[in-house]
Amino acid sequence: MALNILPFDVNGLNVFLVVCEQGSMAAAGRSLGITQPAVSQAIADLEGRIGASLFDRSVRPLALTASGMVLRQYAGNLVAEMHQMSGTLRDLPSGRVSHSLI
């Protein structure tokens, strides 16, 4: 079976969503506790992997491109589910799941 490599990771999607919420890469960096260049690099990496621009950088505040709008819709749900999954896994007492849950 071939492994399908996805063009993004959850952390990159999270950075993207925070930029969307905050309206700028500098504000997103402050919110995330990282530098603006780190945010810009994460977005550039995401855009490179996807092969599409996510933001129209010619306007202020940043505006989403059509690709960015589609990604925002899907990424919001995905990242929310990842946060929920992480919390559920953390809350498991032994880290083991009974066979009835698999």
C-alpha cells in the first residue's frame, strides 16, 4: 500500500487559521508567541506544499484568495477535531483502549 503524503501539517494549518483570525502575520505571531518571520515562513511553506497562494498580500489587512477561503473552511473543522482528539487521548487513564472500542 502506497503512503499518501499530505501537503500540510496540523501546526501549519493552525498558524494559517490564526493569521485568518488576527488579520496579519504580526498579530498572529503575537497570539501564538512566535515571531512574525516564523509565521511568514510557516505560511510560505504551506503555500509551497499546496501549490497555491492563500493570501492576497497586496492589500491590508490581508485578504484570503479563493484557495485560502476553501482551506479555511476545511482547516477550521480539522484543527478543531485534532484539538478534541488530543484532549480525549490525554484524558485516557491508562493509554489503553479496550478491544470493544476499536
